[in-house]
Amino acid sequence: MSHFFRSSVWGEEGNAKSLSLLGLTPREAEVLGWIAQGKTNYEIGLILGACTGTVSKHVEHILTKLNVENRTSAAAVAFTTLHHTVELS
């Protein structure tokens, strides 16, 4: 069922690597990509086959590592990072 949620924009390995440059683990980078697409923790859990509590922990770590207070700010960091990565290539 997870293939239903996949996005060609965020599903590319290069994007996860770019987001990993923010000091995130590969899984945290993947979760951040889904956050930036507006997915809830529950939806991300379904997509990744993980418990909502596990996703919540990933989100906590992401917010701490990015030094932001909420998901919207984290998504803005993701978009900015990906935009700058594209410009540099």
C-alpha cells in the first residue's frame, strides 16, 4: 500500500541525501520529506510501516536537529535545502 503514497518529487534518493546534509539520519530525512508534503504522523507511519509513536520520535529529533519549533518551519528548511541543492548542481 505504501506505493500509493509515493511522490516522484520526494521519492528520489538524491533528495534524501540532500536532507541528510542537515545532520539527519536517512530515516529522519525521509520523514522530513513526508512532513514537507503535509503528511501527519499517522499517515507517515502507514507509508513507512512504522508506529505513530516512532514517527513522533523522529519528528522530535528532526525539530531539535533543525532548531525549529514546528513542522511548518521544518518543511520550510527542507524546501530551502532542496532549492539550494538544485541551484548548486
